[in-house]
Amino acid sequence: MRFKHFNLLSLVTFAAPVLISCIYGHTLAGELTVSGNCGKLNCEQLLAQLKINWSEQISQYTAECQSGKTLGLKVWNRNDSKVVTLICWEDQDSSGTIYGTYLGLLPFPGDEATFASKWNCLNSDQCKNALIKLRNQYPEEIRQYEVECAIEAGELTLVIPQVNGLSEANVQCSFFVPNTQIDDDGDGVADGAIAKPTGVDITLGTLTLPE
């Protein structure tokens, strides 16, 4: 999986007050319809802010959600920060059901600094001690992995094999591959899913442990 770079410094603040939330309202950004529950912003404004800080991710998501479909955004609280779930919704089928494909998870504007996957070392002192060393030796790489896994709404752990007498740490992200989502009332927010998601583990990178 290739990590898509983001800019934590280019944050923007809207000066104009926002009077309504985007809960059932649909707006149009180019030819892409945008809807959802976007908190204190309307959904078009939220998408514009996300484009500034996460341009590559948004470009990828909008490319996957072509015109004629609806990009659904939902703001919610995850751990200690706000996040935004993005889903691409199809048109209603003949039975009136709307199906959607999960695209990804991004931090709500202003919450970028706390957007990170948690580390799951269970009760492993080896994992905990290795993580301390890796944070000191590779702070940028560790932060990169935390963000990359967070976009997948996953958890991180370390797998530490012995390779040629050297200890290496494989950084592993565990997450669920989303299944097809269902929107019962056309508000751009998922009301359920077709089946249980499938769990997967991927290795994001390998780092040599400092002695």
C-alpha cells in the first residue's frame, strides 16, 4: 500500500459563520453530488477543506465516485477527535434501495494532529519496548504509518522476527475491508451493511530495531 502524503500545516479556518448543518441537503461540487451529515459545516464546505489538506486522497475518492453518483460524508467522534467517513453512493435501484462503497476515513479539519491509529501491543513487553525505540529512531516513519493505517480505520502492531542476526520490526496494519453499505432514507449516511466485513492484515513497512 502506498502512503499518500498530506500537509498538516496548511490548515484553514472559515471566517464566515455557518448557519445550517448538511444533514439532508444535497449540494453540487462540479458534477459530483455531495450529501451527508457534516456537523456545523455544510457538506460542500467540508469537502473543500478536505481537498486542501488531503488533496491526493480526495482526488482518488472523487475519481472512484464518478458523476451521477453521490459522495456521502459523515462527521463523527472517534477516540479523542472528530473524523469524516466518505462513501460513494449509487442511484436508487428499482426497489428503492441505495447501495454504497466505503472510500476511506479522514480527520475533521483542525483534528489532524490527533488523527492516528492506536498501537495494539497486547501484553507484549517486547512490542512496547520496541515501539519506544522506533519512535525515537524513526519519528517521521512511525507517524506516517499511524496516519496511513488510520485512513483504513485500522490498528497497528509490530511483528519482530530475527533476520540475519538483526532484529527487524514489521509494522502491521489490521483493519476490516468494508462491505457494501446501505442508505435507507437517501440522506447520504449509511444505515447498515449487507454482510460482515472481512478482516485483513497488511505490512506497511519494515524498520531495523536500534540496539
